[in-house]
Amino acid sequence: HSMDLLLAILGSTIHGIVLIRDRKFTWLNQGFVDILGWSFKDIQGVEALKIFPESADYEQFITLASNKLRTNGCANFEYELTHKLGHKVPCLVTGKRVDPSDRSKGDVFSITDLTEQKASERRIMESERLKAIGELASGVAHNFNNLLQIVLGNCQLAQMKIASYTDYMNVGKNL
């Protein structure tokens, strides 16, 4: 009963959970399938290399994960995994050895899709950038307006002097 309950819980989370043993997908949940677009039959029991477009990508991922597991006992890093359709999926990868004293039991990784978070961060950064541009434009407009006030003031003085024909000769100075 406990095993069924545990499998139900792991299977229902939106986070991808996968057990990799001997570089093969030994177990995975629906969240993993949903995040990366692969079906269970596509990857269950096959080499983990399959989900990486290039073997160098796989080696980079394994090296990064292995170094973190060896150094910290757990792995926690951001990595862009490749969806089955070819686009990159920004993910938070968290991993741990099933048994730190026996590497052959494999590693468990939790994959969290950061697509929405990254999009939100980009929107916030764009908003802040536009706000800064607006403030800059406002400052430039204010300074430009100050210069125009000088021109406008001199034009108004010229108009007042034109009204009295006697002071006509001094109008040129204001213009």
C-alpha cells in the first residue's frame, strides 16, 4: 500500500522525476513526460542520451550533475533541456544519489520547468527597461522644454516691443 501511495504521489506532481541508473531511464513520472514531450515508451529503459540532441550536451549535463553530486552530495542547478520538438526548456534540476555509498543504484533527478518564471523575469526586465527609457525621455523633454521657454520668453518680449513702434529697433536683439 505504501509503495502504491508513493508512486501515486510521484506520478501526480507537475515536476518531472526520473531515476537514471547505468545511464538509462529506469523510472520516470508523467511530469517528466509533460515537460519534455517524450512518451513513456520513447524513453522508458533507453539511454538518457536520447533526450539530448548532441552527445556533447549529454556529457556536459552528466559532468555538471556528477561534479555537484560528488561535491555537495546533491545537485541543484539550472539547465536548458531540449524538448522532443527541438526547442529549449529552461529547467531547475535537482538530483541526489539513491544511495551515496552505492553509485550503481542510480541517481534521482527532479526537473522543474522554469519557462513561465523565465518569461515573467523577461517581462519584468523589459518593463523596467521601458520605465528607464521613459524616465530618460522625460528628463530630456524637461531640459528641452527649459530651452524652449527661453526662446518663447524672448519672442514674447519681441512682441511686446513691436507693439510700441518707438522701440522697434530693439526687437532684433530679442529675436
